[in-house]
Amino acid sequence: MATIDEAREAKEALRASLADRAGIAGVGIAPADGAAGDAVREPVDPGDAGAVDYVLQVNVESATMTDGLPPQVHGVAVRVRVVGRIEPQEQPELGPDPDPDR
């Protein structure tokens, strides 16, 4: 089981090791159960049965870019998700503010 602090430390190490690698869309921390929108809490007591386990999540552009990714970093599991290429959206042209004094 990895705590949020352990996951944060492992994330920095993983980001540094992947910095020059093409096809990485992002590196983050997620609950181990995979439910992205779940409420996350840290246990008051390490023996708390409701403690949240964390993993590192690496988002890649294609399945061919998963080779060589580590299964874990500093004891924290690594989950890989193929998300495709992430590109910024163009912002629509907004006219002048109708109420600039707000």
C-alpha cells in the first residue's frame, strides 16, 4: 500500500526518468482502485481499513509507447493508460467584455 506522500516522491522520480521520452502525455497520482472521481482521504491511523492506496498513472499516446515503463517506482505501482495524443484546443474569439466594471 502506498500513501500519498510515498506516491508524490515516486512521481517526481518517475517524471525525471521519463522527461526525454516521446509519447508520454502525462504522469500523475491516482487511487489504486481506478475510480478517478472517488473521494480521497488519508487514514488517521495507519491500520485504518478505509485507507486509500495510491498508484502512479502514466498516460501514453499509443500502446506502442508502453514498452520499458517500470511496473513500480520506489515501491509504488505504475498503471499505464493509453489516452491518445493530447493537444490544446483553440480558444474561441471572445468579443469585448459587455460589463468591464464588474
